[in-house]
Amino acid sequence: AQSVAQPEDQVNVAEGNPLTVKCTYSVSGNPYLFWYVQYPNRGLQFLLKYITGDNLVKGSYGFEAEFNKSQTSFHLKKPSALVSDSALYFCARMDSSYKLIFGSGTRLLVRP
Amino acid sequence: EPEVTQTPSHQVTQMGQEVILRCVPISNHLYFYWYRQILGQKVEFLVSFYNNEISEKSEIFDDQFSVERPDGSNFTLKIRSTKLEDSAMYFCASRGPGRAVNEQYFGPGTRLTVT
């Protein structure tokens, strides 16, 4: 069963506008959730994580994500998108054995 | 900042050949992983390794695959007899002790092309 879902294959946004990349999870208990970004021909870069505590998590490059237990979501957000934010974004959950289970990825395209 | 490195960046091999993908994890890390990403698809877990043995492996990680930490620094993934469907990007990751115990750091990947 899919435990991390990214419902959008692609998100398009104009530079300067806020962006949201959606992620939902389907696991009971308190999940460990992550966002990674992959630039073309590069590896996966850690952006941010939610383990416990404050539901609003701030990460690298001005990104943040909000853990919402009632909606089982962990959407990635940024108040003002940059063209350089264009990349592939992966939501992931860490399971009890510490391996990462990734969503299918969302391509973010920020147009000038 | 310390980083995970992988070599080669791109490997082309013929079907049936053996390949070894190399990774140098972050030096004080204790847990090591291989993931793969078939072009255009999501990243999938292959295997985890701790204390010189496999901790967990996925159903993808069949008898054709093996991992080794031969010298305390390198962490290798061997595919004994490659198949066309092994063509993918292979990522190594490592995880350390302390505050960052639940963060995995990924290398840049090796693109494997099987012809």
C-alpha cells in the first residue's frame, strides 16, 4: 500500500508567487516525514523534516512544510518562488527500520 | 560540509556483465543504504547495511545484488549479471549518530546504463 502520495506530477507557478507541493501519508502513529529536492543530474538534497514538536517546519532555501495530522498531510510551501526552485521534489517517510519510502515525486516549474 | 561521494558518475555496461558501484559515506556515519531510481520513476529502497551486515533488503535486491564495506571507508554495490531493467540511477546514502540520526545524506548517484 502506498504510504506516501504526491498527487501532482507537476506544479507550475510564476516567479514571486507562493508555491505549494502536496504530500499525504497513510500510516498510523506519528510519522517521520521528509522533503528532498533533486536538481537535474544531481543527487537528492535534504530540505526539511518533521519528527516531533512544532507542526510548521522550516528548512533550506526558504522552504517550509506543515504537518497536519487530521488531514494526514505534509505539504511543502514557499512564500515566493524563484526560477531556481525548478526541480523534482520528493516527499518521504522514514519507517521503523529507518529506511526512506518515497512518494512518486512532483516536478516544480517556476516560470519567469 | 562532509558529503557522500559516488563513483563512477555514469557506467555503461553490456547485459550479463558485472558492475561495481562505489560509494564513500560520511566518515562518522554508521548506517548505509542503496536506493535506485529508474528514469522518470520514484526512488526505491534496495538495501540497508549496518555493522558489516545487511539490515534489510527489498524484493528488488535479489541474488544478483550484493553489498560490501571492504575497507572501512568504501561501500559498494555489486550487480553480478546485469539485466536491461537494471538501468537506473543508483544512490548511496549514509546516516550518522547523534542529532542527525534520522537524516540520510545522499550521494550524487551513479547512472547505470545496461545495453
